[in-house]
Amino acid sequence: MNLIKKVVWLQFIIIFSSYAEKVQNILFISVDDLKPTIGCFGDEKAKTPYMDKLAKSGTVFLNAHCQQAVCGPSRASLMTGMRPDYTQVLDLKTRMRQKNPNILTIPQYFKNNGYETIGMGKIFDPRCVDSQMDRFSWSQPFKRFHEIPALKGNKPTVLGHFQSDRAHELLAEAKRNGAETYAEQKKYLHDRGGNQVVESADVPDEAYEDGLLNEYAKKTLKELKNSKKPFFLAVGYKRPHLPFTAPKKYWDMYNRNNFKIHPYQKKAKNDDEITYIKVGELKSYNGVPDYDSHSKDISKHISEDLQLELIHGYYACVSYIDKLIGDLVNELRRLKLDKSTAIVIWGDHGWHLGDHGLWCKHTNFEQATRSPLMFISPEINGGKKSTSPVEFIDIFPTLCDLTSQDIPSNLHGLSLKPIMNNPKISLKSSALSQWPSGNGMGYALRNERYRYIEWMKSDTRSPYDKSNVIAKQLFDYKKDPLETVNLANESKYEIIANHLQNELKSYFK
């Protein structure tokens, strides 16, 4: 009888152990406006030791592209695994579920499959979902930045961004003068020079909201360690989104004299005006002129000193976030959760730092669509890099595959797990991005060498009609990595352009 009991008990242990190995948690890390200014992505100036170390345990996707280079549309697409033309979130005011009430999100899917799904910081763009950051997605109420109280000894940030004495003085003054709402306080500070585009206050990491978020995320991990359910923890950092505010020690990691302004700040030769979008994001802050980088009037250009300050600030913010990610992953390891947790790190799109005279995102160029993507799975050997074109719509099916969940059949992306096992293979020939201009839309294909773009003037989901094409672009990154010459109408590139055009046509079928 004792022998039978031992055999049954042994079988139970084997079954339970097998089950435990298959159940994986997910740490889902989002970084706002992050371009590949990371050492493991090939940036030699970047000081990002924590992500560089993490890359040795994972797979780095060097040719990953968002589906639309602005927060709301990119995140709606990524979080549902569906292209922007399907989500219909093409701007910063359309609500995702007003257009698609039954659309399925990544955390919602895992929640439906028995996961505890918790979100904090910035995951969806708040302008494109409900006030609960998509209530269908989360097991617990979503935690926004302003809902996390400041730690003892730190003041709450001013407008969610600033910690300088001047900013705190102006905010107190604004309140005394009757400014109650966020908009009123922001206007008061802006009118008095308190809405700066950069800040380097000498404060601890947790004085700014990203550092405070990290402390809350680590606390949440401790609670989840004892959960009977697998977890999906989404942590969304706000830097390096404007304004470039980070503790002084991260600014001090860089010597500004070692930075250079972008060497190519003009429109590409043979290019069309429609490809250069004028946006006011950068100049909405104090210290930035009402600039026009393409004007013949030099006085309307951003000065070299300001450009260098912005570049310095961007890199400082990236190093700040790198440290926070390192601390969060170290806590995961300390809690012995790393062997059962898959990690994904992504930026929602890239960022222009002066190339083509552009700043911010909002284009179909390389600097806007390309963003970091890294997966770490305890079941797959790391230290791998892939140059295969991949898309952010691939994140949803990949997470399903890594956690042995069925992949929803309607998703537009593909699981990248095969590439994680063998980084030499490719699953698709190109990544597809899009950007609206006027009443039309530009569609960009990016393969391992070329970028091909067509700008269309009418309904973007109609059957392909070449008469709707009003502009074309073609860039050869092997010969022209800075996108200085549009080759779309060059005779020697005609075969390549036609091939890519035919590939693009297949999207409209």
C-alpha cells in the first residue's frame, strides 16, 4: 500500500512540475518615445548597461517597426495585434472601443485565460481608451502616475514632469492665484517660463514619476509572488517622452561636447512635401522657438546649442529608464520569479533628433518607425540578435507562444518565437507602417535593405488603385543610411520599386 501511495505521489509531483514549467508569467515593459539609443542596439554613445546585460539573456530585434509613429495609434495596434486601419485609431482622439467594441487586447486575452493582469504607468494612450485605461483589460484598477503617492521626503512632481525649485514656486503661486485645473496650472507656468523642455534636478530616482512608478512596480511584484494565478504585469515608463526631465546624475553620465548634431538636416533630394509633417509638440515647451528647419531664414532654425541640449537630454532620459528597468528585473530575480517569467521590452515608436530637420515622431522615416524590441524567455537561450523585419503586431502572438497559450486566429501578426530559437531566419519580407497626411495615408514597407513608401489620396482601405498614389519614396539603406536621396523614380531602381509596389498591393486585397 505504501508503495502505491509513493507511486501516486511521484506521478503527482511529475505532473505538477510539468505544469509549473509551462505556466509563465509576463513582465510587459513599455518605454514612451524610445528609439534604439541603446548599446545592445548598436548605439556606441548610449550608456545603458542594464538593458545591455539583459540582452545577453534574450533576443534583440534590430529591425522592429511600429505600425504608426505616434502614441495612441501605435499602442492601440500593438495591444490588439491589429493594424491601425483595422483598429481605426489613427489619431489621438479616437476611442478604440467606440470603433471596435469587441476588440481583444493582450492583457484581456490573458485575463480570460486565468491570469492576474495588472497595469500601471502608460500602456494605452489615455486619449484613446476609457478612464480606466480599458477596463476590460485589467484584473485590478489600472494605476496611473498621479495615483501613486510621492515617497516620504519627496515632493509630488509639478505637472507630472518637474522637480526644480522654480517649478514648485510657480505652482504654489498659480494655486494662490486660482489656477485649479491641470490646464490652468500648465498655462500659468508656461506664461512665466516654467514649462521647460529639459530639466536636470539633483534629486533621487523616485522623485520623478518614473522612479516612483518603479517602486510601486517592485512592491506589486512582491505581492504577485504569492498569487495562485500566473501574472501579466504591464509597466509603462513615460521618459524619454518630452519634456526631457531626469535626475542630474544621468545627465552627468554624458559630456555634451561628445555629441554632434545630425549631419543631414535637409529634405531628401527628389522628395515630396507631403512626407514632411509639421507638428507643434516640441515648440509647445518654453525655450523652443517657433522653428522651421527647412526655412531659408536661418533665424527660424533650432540653434546648434539647443539641438545639443535636446540630444543630451534624450540620452540622459534613456539612461534613467535603463537603470529603472535594471532595478525592476533585479527585483524579479531576487523574488526568484525570473525562471517563470517572460519579459518583453518595447518602445512605442522612434524619435527624430534633427535628421531631415525633423523633431519628435509623426513620419514614415526610419527614425520614427524603428523602435527597440527585446524578448527574454527562461526557456530560450539568449544573446541573440535578428535583422529580420518584424512588427509590433507580432508581440501579441509571440507572448501567447512563449506561454503556451493558443494564438487567436484573427491576429495580424506572427509569433517571433521561431526567430528567438534561430535568429538567422525571417518570417516576413517586410514590416509595414503608415502615417496619415491630409485626407490620405502614406504606407511604408521596410525590408532588410530598402524602405518603399506610397502616399495615397483617398480611402486607404479601398482596393488598390495606382491613380490614388500621389507620391512615392524609396531609400537604399546600404548606400544611403541617412535617407538623403529618394530613389523612387530612378531608372536603375525600377525593378526594386516595382517589386515592393506589388508587395504593398497585397495589403489592400
